[in-house]
Amino acid sequence: MTDTPKGAILQRDGETYAIVPRTPVGLVPRETLEAITEVVKKYDIPIVKITSGQRIALVGMKADVIEDIWNDLGTDIGRATELCVHYAQACPGTAVCKFGVQDSLGMALELEKMYVGIDLPAKVKFGVSGCPFCCGESYVRDVGLIGTKKGWNVIFGGNSGGKARVGDLLAKDLDKDAAIDLIKRALEYYKENGKKRERTARFVNRTGVDALKSALGIAE
């Protein structure tokens, strides 16, 4: 039994909470930005923090106002503790960047939409980069994509935490549909074989990348 409000994270003082409105791939529409500004003023929220996952955290509220804040925001909850996809981060890609060779924003938005609300063994983060400069931190995310002139390179099993791990390259230069299909199959294999709270990096360390590639039909 818990008294934690929906979509809230208890802070170290044991009295106040943080919430993270869902802002897919770090894009903040004007309406969402205006709503955030209004609730910060209305509820005198003391901390507004841009997170490493291209999200905006509102911090320092008491439990009795959390539901009202969500109602005023009108956004979905950005998952931050559940065992599911937390976010897909992406660089600007071909939308605006002169170096972009693939549509990283579009790909990341599609992937995040596909996995919203789907349970997984542990939290999962996507990193999508529109070119080999890898500004989407693709090699240190659970699932990474790197755009090339020929398509997408797919990375799996990266982590930037205390036990950092560079993800394994599963395939190179795939078209969009093939890249999405490979990601689906890789996450399904992880879902079926991963232990509870075992991140993809630890999963690949335990089972071996060769077993993953074999299950996915990837030839060496």
C-alpha cells in the first residue's frame, strides 16, 4: 500500500515530490511550455530541471497538489521509475542539422509511440542519432540507432551508468522498416529472457551477444 501520488517520485526530504511531464524526444510544443510555465507560477514550484533524458522535471511539490498539477498540465506522465521504456532521446537529425543524414526525430518519435505502456524486464532508454557523430548517445543506451548515408546502424545493450557499457552493433545500414523490425525482435527476446530489473547491458553481459544475434538470425 502506498500513498505516493500518480506519476510522482518522492524526494530525499521524504515530504515533497517530483513529476516529469512526457515530452517525446525532447520536443516541447508551445502549449505544453505555456502549461508548464503556468503551473510553476500557480503552485510556486521551486525547481524546474532539464534532465539528461531531454525531459523537464518539476520538483518540490507536496502530495496534495500533484493531481491538480497533472490536470492543469494536460500531458501524459513521463515514466521515470517503472519497468518500461522511459524515453527516446534524439538529436535534430535532418530536421535542421546540416550534418544529419537520417530523420532521427521521426524515428525516435515512432519508436517511443510503439512502446508507450508496454512492460519490460527493466527500464529501457532509446538513443537515436541522425549521423555518425552520435549526438543521441546511441552507444550508451539500451537501444541505439545511428543514421548513415545508407540507412541505420542498430545498437543494443548500452548503458551510461555506474557500470558503463558500450552497446553491441547488431546490424548496419538497414532501411527504416528493417531497423524497426530488428529492434522489435531484440526487445521481444529481451522481454522473454531477461530477469526482473536486469537492464539490457547486464542481460547481454550474462547471456552473451552471440546468443542474442543467433536468436535474431544475425549472421557473423
